[in-house]
Amino acid sequence: MSGQRRWIKVWARTLGMPVGATDDDKPEFLPIKQSDVTKALAFRTFWIVLHVTTCVMIVAGNGRTLGWW
């Protein structure tokens, strides 16, 4: 397994997505198909990046307002 595929598998399982090599791979119970897991993983990743970016902007804006920088 390539390093990139291993990283994607770890990231997917961190987000609670049941990812495997195929639909028959572990975990045994897949509520959605493997191709849909990939799409959901991309959406969740986008959503997390959006939240982190928003928080950074809020902190930066408040830091500027409070005269921290």
C-alpha cells in the first residue's frame, strides 16, 4: 500500500468514514458504497478546513481589534 493511500485510510477512519480497499474489505458493515465514502470524505475534509480557516480569521480579526498586532 502506498504512503498516500495509507494516509487517506487513516484520515478517513479518523473522521469516522468506513474506508477499505473494496466494498468487501473491512469493516464488514459498510452503510454506503466505497465510491460514496470517497466523496463523503472529500466533503468532510472541506468542511473541517473551512471551519479551521474561519476560526483563524476570527482570531486574527479580534487580535487586530484588540491591538495585539
